[in-house]
Amino acid sequence: MILVDHDSNGVGQRKAEAAARRFHAEGRRVRLALPPVPDTDFNDILRAGKAAEIPHA
């Protein structure tokens, strides 16, 4: 599981997708999780005490 930064410029998503491709090429199963709000990451959500608002996959 890769917890992706939801950057509005897309950098976090592109880096996470590149890492996922590398892991997949090594035979690993990979899932990406993206926070629902742009310009946040999961640490922001946890620190704000809003972990219950994270959608479950």
C-alpha cells in the first residue's frame, strides 16, 4: 500500500505511480491510496483527527 500525497500539481501522484510500477515489476501487489482533499496527505488527516473520514477500500 502506497499512501499518496494529493498534490495539486500532481507530483506526489506521479512519484507514487512510478514506485508502484517498479514494485509491480518485481512481482509485488501494489495498491495506491489517495486522500480525498487536494494538497493533503494522510499525515495531515491523522493530525487533524479526521481518520474516520478516510474512505475504506
